[in-house]
Amino acid sequence: LEGATREVIEGVTYIKEMTQLHKILSKEVELLISSESMLKRQRYQLPPDWTSGDRLKSNLADIETILTRRSTQMNGMIPALQQRVRTEDKQIAKRVINLSESWG
């Protein structure tokens, strides 16, 4: 694939991977929040450098907003990307045929 197409495909792959990771992290953050809540109920003194579960949840929500925006943009680009891949595939097939004809 040409460089620009490869970069777009890598971007799409990255967004998909981050979306999957976000789902896993969401569950982890919920577990951390419930654990933090239990510690507070037991009057445990959290360390001064403790990052609160609410802050983590807020940051995760920000990431979700970005991923949603990027996914929406990506979904709009998929038909053009598919056409671009088909076009490049045809060009490569022609080059292979020309090369094999000139080789023999």
C-alpha cells in the first residue's frame, strides 16, 4: 500500500484497539472506585498523592469523547478508504503483470 493509505489503515487500527482498551479500562476504573469507596467507609487514610477514582473516571470520559469523535470521523472515511485500497490493488496487479511479462 502507498504511504498515505498505510497511515490511514494504521490510524483506523489504532482507534479500534483503543476502543477495545477503553472498555477494559472502564471496568477497571469502576472496580477501583468501588474499592476506594470501601476504604473510605472503613476510614482508611489514603496517601496524599492518591489519584481519586472520580478523577480517573473523568479522564476516562474525556478519552471516550475523543474516541467517539475519531470513530465517527473514521466511519465517514471507510468508503473512500475501501475505494482507495481497491484502486491501489488494481495498480499493483497491473505492475505485477507488466513485470512478469517483461521478465519472461
